[in-house]
Amino acid sequence: MKKLGYENRTLYDIPEDVAYILKKMPELTLEDSFKILKDSIIYFEDDENIPHDQYEEWKRLVDLEDLDSKEGINEYDSFDIRAFASAIKFHSPYQEVRAVVDPEDDPTIPVETFRAYFLAIIWSVIGSGFNEFFSHRVVSISLGTPIIQMFLYICGKAWAKTIPCWAITIRGRKYGINIDKPWTQKEQMFSTLLYAICQGAFYTHYNILTQKLFYHSAFSFGYQFLLSLSVQFIGFGFAGILRKFVVYPARALWPTVMPTIAINKALLGKEKHESGMSRYKFFFLTFFIMFIYNWFPTYIINILNTFNWMTWIKPSNINLANITGGVTGLGINPISSFDWNVISYNSPLIYPFWSYLTQYLGCILAALIVIAVYYSNYMSCQYLPIFTNSLYTNTGHSFKVTEILDSDNKLDVKKYQSYSPPYYSAGTLVSYGAFICAYPLMITWSFIVHSKLLFNAFKDWALNLWAMRKLKSWVTMFKSDYRALDDYDDPHSNAMK
């Protein structure tokens, strides 16, 4: 169990996923296990989400294959070989996935019910409208997926108990507003996914708002609708094209999805545990504690939100405020906040440690560059706050874009020369410079580090495109028994076929 990522566990407290792996082990021979491990060493090479010790253990065990034909493998190594192979073949090599996803599917559990669709649509309308309306506040408020999950759980439970099981028959098929079963985990997950798709604001809402506020442009509802719809369909198109490369493969791990699945499993999953607290009790205990605690930094003791205690030492010192201040400064402070909303801004409990560490080191490097730019007075930025996204004139006032535009919203050079060039803060200058460097760097870095993955992706894409010249490919695509996951053999893809 320790090699699978579980510490301080005994034979009397075996996790469910480990028990399942042990149950499936007899189905694999030693030869099959060696083949699975060898294929996994190639497939998961350079995968940062596979622990280094575990990957090295796979390589050590595969090296024992020659020993098997000569001297024989001891029973401990033989057990480890089959256990690792069983985890890969029947579940997942990632402990994070095994912790939240069930390896077996029960097809009798209802999914697409009327109540699931109805609750998902209602909360999607409420949540997306709320998020869009309050996203323009200085401190934005949003109804995230975890909050709606709780509402869906409560509404689903209440619907299952109170709504009568009335039904109508259309063309011999029965449709009911309720079913004689409790609110299920699949219904909860299905309705959560529908909301998660709809909750985000569309990308063009900033453009529309900016045109109204700063350019005073008048445009019709049709322009706004078509602009937003076209951009959304670009996203849908990319999602359809890229899903074979960033969704379907077993190594396409998305850490932000794990908490959503974990909450639903805690609320409705059937969990067997011999000792300790269940997920359900632990979730509601932490939920209650956080609900009580959040009142203090949010309303009762506001200083806990941005705990700028270092600026209290000398409030009139602008240099101290620039470096340690958390509002308009760089926030270099060992104890910068007691508000969990601030602490968890970059989701430190979701992303892998190596990812968060690189972000942290990047922030330190960026802060040092901002300090150098500011105190060297590059482009006269020292006359402005060290970190603000506002534009300023040469007199220190807010820059009004309309002052340099003509009646067609185009740049008027004479107005620009008589008004002022825009002045940026040091933080904005470094941010824009980083954006300009980051885009080509990401492309170059991806081709260098993930060249093998990209090559296979482009090869598959080219082969699929070439196959479309044959009529048989089009016929197969529209067959009722055609599945997009037919090309994938991992256990979770097989369960969804």
C-alpha cells in the first residue's frame, strides 16, 4: 500500500481502490504484468504526475524479467509486479484518480432524468446570470461549481422525496417528472457538469463593456449576440478537435476536475470504512468550520483579509508599502492573509506541488524585476503606484481614451499630441513584457519538451484527416454503434463505451 501512495495503513484498513486492485490481480499472469509495465514505462515517460519513485520502481521490476527465466523472482517482487500492473490495467496509475473515481460502473443507476435536466437548467440560468452580473464589481462575486453542487444536492434530495412520480407516454415511451429512486450520484454528476459548462462568462463580455464605458460606442443587441456566439463556437470547435489529445488519453489529467468529483462522491458515494471519519462527515464538518470562520476576515475583522502588518511599522513609508503592501504593493509578506479566499487564490490544494512551486518562483522573479523597473524610473513609472492596471497622463490623472479619438473611434494624431502619451505602472510594464515573451516561449517550450506527444497528436490528426477521403470513414462515423473512445483501452474509457 505504501508503494501505491498510502501511508500509515494496516491490513485492517485497506482502501477501496487497493482492495479492488487486489481482487483483479488473479486475472493477470506474470507475463501479462511485465508487458503492461513495459508499455506503461514508454507511455508515461516524462509524465510529471507519476511519482518519480513509482516510475523507477516500474523500471526496476521490468528489469527482473530476465531474472525470471534464469533464477526466478522472489514472491515479494512478483506480488509488486502484478499489483502495479493490476492498478494500471483495471484502475489508474494516478493515486488522485483512484481516490475519487470508481473503477466499476453500474449501468442501472439513472443519469439523464427529467429532474436532473430541470435542476441543471434552472441553476445554470440562475448561476450564469448571477456570475455575469457581479463579475464587473471591483471585488467580484461568483457562484462557483462547489456552491451549486450543494444546491443541486439539496434540491435533488428534496425533489426525490416530495415530487409525485407522474409520467406521460409519448410514442410508446414513458417520461416521468420523477422516478421512484433516491437522487443518485450519476444524476448529481450529470447536473453538475451541465452547470460547470454554463457558469463561466463568455470571453467577449469584457470587450462589450469596455466599448460602452470607455469608448461610448452604441451597438445593437444583434452585434453583441453574434460576436459572443461566434467566439463561443470557436471554443467549441477547438474542444472538438483537441479532445482526442487533451481529454481522452489516460495521461490527460486535469487536476481542477478532481475536487468536483470528490465532493459528489462525498455527498452520494457509497463508502465502506473500518476506521476514521467518512468523507460525508468530514466534508460537512469542514464546511461548517469554514462557514463560521469566513465571517471573521470577510465582515467581522477585515484586517485579516489583507494582513498588511508590516506596513503598520511605519505607515508613512512608501517604500515599505510598495514592497510589502497587499493592495497596491507587491505583497512580499510572510503572513499576508488569514482569509482562505486569498490564500487559495491559485488553488494550492488542487494543482501538483511542482506546478505551484514553479508559479511561486515565477512570482518572486517577477517581483524582483518590478522592483528594478520601478526604482530605475523606467519610462517615468516611479511617479505612479508600483502596481496598478490604470493608465495615466503626464499630469498623473486617469487617461481618457476618448480624448485622442475622432468621431469614428480612430486615433487622431493631433489630439494625441496635444493630450498626453499613456503612462504605465511598473507592474503593468512587466506584465505586458511577460505576455509578449510568454506566448512564443510556450510554443517553443512545448515543441522541445513535449515533442513526442505533439508529434503523435499531429500524426493521428493527419491520419484521421487523410482517412476522411474515403466514403467508408464517413459511413463509420455516423453509425449508431460508433464510439469516439473505441481507440482507447484504459479502464475508464472502456467503462464509458
